[in-house]
Amino acid sequence: MTKANTVIWEFTINHFSLFRMSTYLRSSFGNYERAVALYRWNSELASAYWEAIAYVEVALRNLLDKRMTQRQLLLGRSTHWIFDDDYELGRSKDPSVESKQPFKEIGDAMRRVRKNGKPLTPDQIISELSFGFWHQLVSKKQLFLWPELAAGFINAPSRRQSYISNLTLEIRDLRNRIGHHHRLGTDAIEGGFQALNLLADSIDKELVVWIGSNSRINNLIKTNPMNFAPENEVEVK
């Protein structure tokens, strides 16, 4: 290993830890330079995935908000669904008793809105909700909502709730993995890319095209440092 590479390696383990970097070193067959390149590439790819997830997440929450709003109108209700005035989503009727999920997340979002000094409007609350909330909304536990929500996924190959729920779960897991700065393994890269495209396609085929034309994922996958590594290459210390 050259002196320059030694300096770079020592820098990375000092700031990012040997524990973290050892994962990339093993994948690089002991090549320190390539391990650092792989770590940087993983960070770039994670950023690219984060961009694509953001597009899908915002499209998903807007779709579900529209369907839930439509449901309120069909039921003859005058208040916004986010306030759960009919106590369907776990809101506690007793202010001294903690609400259950998924309304618990709505309550947490409301507190964040107040803390930020923003008006407690549906749009402000919705913007503070996590991806996990939207996954809960299409989960089996909220199956009573599915007949109305299903109509929004016009291109889904199946009307089954589990199809959309499984896709959102996979995307949520990928989102959490990126959020915790973990390495993206082959399964996460390939599975996550497929889940994003399938969910986007279920919402709107043009959304898939738009995300693809604004995404760096495909180009980055092609530049994986390990694509150019001699098999079983080992750097001798």
C-alpha cells in the first residue's frame, strides 16, 4: 500500500471506525484503496436511492391523502381525516390516555408542528408524518380502509392489500437502512430498485418514467468499484 493510500485508510478508520470499514475491506479482498472507493460509492448510491425514495414517498402520501379525503366525503364527514374525529385510527377519546397507532404518529407529528411554530393544518401535519405511517395505513391492521385506498393504485397487478403493503415495507426497510448509514448489499440494491419501480408504477406509469429520468441509480450501479476488481485479489500488508 502506498503512503498516500495509507494516509487515506488511516483517515477513514479514524473518522468512520475500523468496524465499519472492515465490511468494505472484506468485500474488497483486502485491498485498502478499493475498500475506501467502495465506501464512497455506497454513500453516493445511498444518496441516489434517497432521492428516488423521496419522489415515491411524496407521491404515495399525496395519493393516500386524496383517497382518505374522498372517503371522508363519501361518509358525509366534514372534518379532515387526519384529525380522526371519528376515532377510527386509534385516537384516544380520553386526553389522559395515550392514543394507539397509527394515530399516535399523527399526534407526534402535531407536536412537531407546534414546536416549529407552524399552524396546525392538515398539510403541515401530513408533511411531518414518517414513511412508516403510510405503511401502517395500507397494512393488514387497517384493512377496513383498503377498499377506498385500493382505487388509487390503478396500475397494480393485484387488488390485494398485501401487494402494496409488502412494497411499502420493503421501501421502508431500505429507507431505514440508508438512514442508519448501513452498507447496501446486493439484495437491498436490487430489491429496493424493483420495489420503488413497482410502487411508482402502481400509482402512475408516468411516475416511473419521471423518476427514472431523474435518477442516478442505474449509472451508479454500473460504476461499482467491485465490477473492475480482479477476482479474489488480496493486498499483502
